[in-house]
Amino acid sequence: MKTNRTSAEFQPNRVLSYFKAEWRALLIVTVSGLIYNIGLLAGPWFEGTMTGYLVEILNGTGQFSGMLMLVISFAVVTAVVQISRYVKRFYVRRFANNVNRRMKETLYGSLVKKSRASLREEGEGNIMTKAILDVDDCVEGMRKFTTEIFDTGVALTAYLCMLLWYDWRLTILCMLFPPISYVTAEKMKKVIQKAGAAYKEQSGRLSTATLDRAENAMTYRVFGLEKKRQAVYEENLTSYEKAAVKANIWNAAMPPIYRIISMAGVFFILYFGQKNVLGTGWQAWSIASFTTFLVCFVKLSVKSSSAAKLFNAVHKAQVSWNRIKPLLPQEEGNETDEVKVKKTPVEALKVKHLSFTYPDGKKILDDISFSAKKGQIIGITGAVACGKSTLGKAFLCEYPYEGHITVDGAELQNME
């Protein structure tokens, strides 16, 4: 039997499989990302050189034509770097969109095979949250991870090498602070994960309550429970709002703190750097060298704080992935090669001793029997909440029933 090799190798419950499936986009991201982040080194060098040249012009030792060439060169290099940045971000977003689409298609395909009873047992609102919010958060974490490999990893390495080349002693002294921001981010991991998990759980409860109000609005109105259910819904809504605010506060408040910690080394640069310029420090610096070193460290600190922020996104994605992973199949097979649905007209339907009892013990269908042939129309009537919808859902196999429903002699709930 001929099988789809790519489909057979893809494993929806493994994060690495999504990266492998998008290797073309990631290859373009790699090339453009290297060009962009290595090209970022030109910024501090040009800024420092132009500052030094401006001082020479003001002192009467420099020429305007030299400054003009520097400005033109800086503009050209900046254009190349920004084009590479655009290409990288475009394909990172394409990668994220493709993963989002693939993950949701796989998840939806898994959910439609579940019975209504099993879905309700887990909570339809919770399932909706997993299918939408958790997938989005998981993919966002994958996107940020892919982006920060270059925007942080490669850039940090390049900036660090440049700083070491100018003054390795001062660089080591200044670099004491970025690791502190990483440790701080790691220490906040449990708090952020707990807040994110509580938000997702409350979001699922609110979705379940919303579906319940929509589906059973008439029933609650008939039995006079509308105000009571409204009060319960308001409680769920208030709890959701509090959980959302708490989760957003932690996500928004920490990145500025990481950046402040990372940039604390600026004080050492201002103190020891001016000594280098005056010729009494570890290195002999010009104004251009001092400016280049300062700009380079500021850019490194910004990238460093982004790495700490990445931890928050990854932690949030881990929570989401752990929620949706059990719903994803072990591997994605080629169903068109293995399953062939034979469509034939139904000639006869027989129902014998059909009964159904809800999990709470309430029996809604009791010993129902009838038969029907092709072309016949059977009407089902009764009071509100007498079991009409439940009977219809039994024919859809949404509920496990007792007794028999046979279609042309075959048991309905055993049919695929």
C-alpha cells in the first residue's frame, strides 16, 4: 500500500516535528537572521566613528567630505541590515502561521472524533480554550524562541566580542549584571506559570458557562432558573477578569525590571570609560571608542533583557503545550489510503429497548422501540426537556445508550 512518507513521519505531539515541517522557512530565517544581527555591529562602530569625526571637524582637523562618506556608508549598511530584518521577520511570521494552522487542524481533527459525552465530561468551554487560546500561546512561544535565537543569541555574541576587543576588563565588569536578569526571570518562572494556568482555567470555565447559557436558555426560563444562572455567570465573569488582570500584570511588569538590571553596568562605563579617554584607565580610548563601547553595551543590555523576557514567553508556552498535548494524536497518518467510506442508501432502521440515563442518575429514555423503512417520516413530540433532543443525539452516537439501534442489521454505535 502506498503511504504518504511526510505525513507518516510527522508527529503532532512533538514540538520538534513542527520545526522540521517548516525547514524551508527556517532556512531563510537563518540566513537573513545572520546577516541582520552581524550587521548590527556596524551601528555602534559608525555612531562612534561619526562622533569622533564630528569632534575633529569642530576642532578644525577634519573635513566635511569625510563625514559625508561616513553618513552615506552608514545609510547603505543600515538599508541592507533592515532589509534582512524584514525578510527574517516575514518568514518567522510565516513559520508561526503555518504551525498555528497545522496544530489547530490536527487538534480539531482529533476533537471531532470524540463523542459529545466525553467532550462534556472534560468541559466544552475548556476544550474551546485549548483549541484556540492554548494553541495561540504555544505558537507564540515557538515564534519568539525562533526570533530570539538570532535577535538575542547571535547579537549578544557579536556585541560581546566587540566589547572584549575594546576593553576586556571593563567588559567583564559590566557583564556581571545581565546574568542577574536571567536568574531573576528564572526565579519568576513558577509565579508566571501559575498565573497563566489560572487564567486559562478560568477562561475555560467562562466558555463553558457561556455555552450552557446559550444551549439551555429556554429550559432555565421555563423552570424559573434564569436569574440564578445569571448570577453564576456573573461570578465566572468576575473571576475571569481578575485572573486575566493578574496574568497580564506579571507578563507586563517584569520586562522593564529585567532591562534595568541588565543596564546597571552603564555606571561602570561612565566611570572607567572616562578614565580610558583621559589616558589613566586600562585602555587608551578616543571619544569615538568611548561612544562605540557605550552604544554597544546599551544595545547588548536591550537584547539581554529580551532574552529574559523570552523566558516568560517560553514558560507560558509550556503551560499551553501541556494542556493541548493529550488531545493531539501520536502520529498523523494518511487516512485517505487506509479508510474508505462506502456510501450506500439506508433501507431499514430498527430501535429495540432503547434507554439512556444521565451520569447524575436521571433516566430520560426508557425502553423505546420502533422501526422505520426508507421513505417514512416519523414525528417525535413531547414537553420541554422530555428527551427529544437526547433521542436525536443517540442517533448521532453522541451519548452511549442502552439497547439497540440497527441500520440495515448493523449496530449503529459499532459503525465507523
